[in-house]
Amino acid sequence: MTRVAEGTTRIGVAIDIPEPWGSELTRRRGAAGDPQAAYTPAHVTLLGPTEIRTDALPHVEKHLEAVASAQQPFTIHLRGTGTFRPVTEVVFVTLAVGISECELLAAAITASEAINRDTRFPYHPHVTVAQDVPGDALDAVFEDLAGFSARFAVSGFTLFSHGGEGPWQRRRDYPLGGLR
């Protein structure tokens, strides 16, 4: 990743994958040779890396509070693998349940006037398990996790920030439905 421009903050919003599955998927990503495994634990992205004006961060945080309180907790069921190949060199674990809830959250998050995100592709909730690694490594993780299955409750999402180097930093958790 590159350094953020002066006066801006790089943020992302994600749903963490709980244990024991989170560390299992992160470990498998690392075993595929994906260097992002060291910096990015397993997650479902709601807002990918996005630069915002630093002075807009309080507005974004308030917006995220409203988004979270309007969404009730839901279930995600991860099952099997998918890929974006040949468009991008990515293998992921698919969502069998929870897709529409993630889509609604992602759309609500990007509705903030402080968030301007040009996307190359439509939003597709997933858990990346290998990216930009050799084809045989992509094939191996695709096959190894084809039978993967995990079901868990989602009670919130997290705002992260990144300074351009090292791991993403957890800034704040947002409980769904006003839960505490």
C-alpha cells in the first residue's frame, strides 16, 4: 500500500470472521503466499480501502453509527470457494447466507457524502483467501477450501484505518441494531 496524502485518512469497514474460522482462513491465505495475510485478518469487506478527508472522519463515524443502528443482527454462512479469475487473480470463500444484508450495509455506508469511492467492480461480499499469487497457489487454495463451511452471528462491523504501512488498525466497533 502507499502512504496516504496529507490531510486524508485511509479507512475501511469490515465484518470480522470469528474464531476459530478467522485464524484458519488467515493462516490459509498466508500459506498460499499472499503477503496481505500478515496485515489483514480474514473479513468480509463492506467498504474497501478509501481515502477521506481527515476532518470528515467525525461525520463518517456518526454516519456509521446510524447505519449500524438501522441494521438488525444477522447470520453469515460461509460455504465453499469462488474466484474472480480471469478478471482478477483472487480466490475467496463464498457467502451462502448473509449476502443481501452485507449488500445493504455496503450501500448504506457508501451513501455518506464524505465517502467518494470509485469502484471498478460491483460489490460482491466474500472472504479473500488468496490474491495475486501464482496460479498453482490459487488453484490449491480453491481446492483445499472447497468444502469449507462456517456459520456465525454478525452483531456488528468495524471501522479500520491504515497509514500506508503495516497492519490495518481497528478504530471503532459498531454494534448492529443499537446493541451494546
